[in-house]
Amino acid sequence: MGAHFIGPFLRRGLNRRGPGDNPLRSAEKAAFEFRMTGDTVIRHIVFFTVPEENRDAVRKGLSGLTAIPHALKLEIGENVKKDQWGNSVDFIVYGEFENEAALAAYKADPAYDLSTRTVKPLRETRVAADFDSDTAVKAPIR
């Protein structure tokens, strides 16, 4: 990533405060700066299927994960269901971690345990995957 990537962010003013600016939160800024170094990131992705009547409770239960400080980035998303092949997934947890130790610390946090105990009886399916971005395929294999 070079200046051509960073330039648009700087032009939009993410590096300074001004009237109407929405500055990056410190964790988001740290994650952005970490990624700029080209270092590896562990990506943690979890998919959930949830009955309609449990969606609000699951959304609330998963939201507690965002308070855990070990992630560079953590998002809870609801599937917009626009895929042509299947739309069975309802919720997605997406996290980026500096290394496997940070991911382990995230999973050892009491808020993670509370979220798990809250969501597990309400969900139907959970599928999780973790991968190292350093070893991920990023270009066509020929």
C-alpha cells in the first residue's frame, strides 16, 4: 500500500479535526496504522442463523463483543440477503486481531463468555473460521 492508497483518506480529513468531521476513534486509528505497516492480521469470522423471534436478543447479545479491547476491529453485521445462491446466514461477527494471542485474549474475556451464554441457546447454527491474512491468497493462482 502506497501513497495512492493513503491519499484519499488524508484528503477526506481523517487525520485532522474540523467542523463536521467525524474523527476516527483511537482503536480504529490504531487498526488503520497497524494495517499500513503490512503486518499480518488474524481475521475471525463467525456466521449465525437465528429464528426471527430471537433476532433482537441475539443482536443485543452479540453487541457486547464490541466492548472487548483485544480486537483491532470488530463488527457485528446483519446479512442484507442479496446473494443469489443462498441467504441462510442472519448475523456475522467480523474481527481483526494483531496475532493469535490477541484472538485468544478476546475469547478469554468475560464479555465473550457472557455473549456466548446469551446467544448459544437462541441461535440455530454457528460456523466460525479464523485465518492469517499473511498466508491468504490475494491474487489469481496460475
